[in-house]
Amino acid sequence: MGGGMEVHKNRWIEEWNAGRENLEFNFRWTRRSLAVVGLFGLAVPILVYKGIVREFDEDAGRPYRKFL
């Protein structure tokens, strides 16, 4: 009834999907990947935490606490 509707595979999408499926096997630690992990895995969360704590302290009228 609805024939002639075969899927045409796109070569670039198939290559991209294969790369995503095998990422953990092909990943290599480089200086750049360590820098990205350090930035977004350590620095950004610490800065967000410090900003939130400072905002709560200002709202509550507490003096600035210098730790972390």
C-alpha cells in the first residue's frame, strides 16, 4: 500500500554516528582535553558555588566568609 519508501542512508550521518558509538574506544587524553575537563569540571562548578554562597550571605546580611 505504501511501497517505494525505502530509507536512503546519508554517508556523513552514518560516519558521525559510528564515531559517537566508538567514542570511548577512540578517546585520547591530550593537553586540550585535560584543560577542558579542568575548566568545566572543576573551575566552573567552584565559581558557581562561590557565587551562590555569596548571594545567599548578602541576602541574609551575613559578613563575607573567606574559605574554599
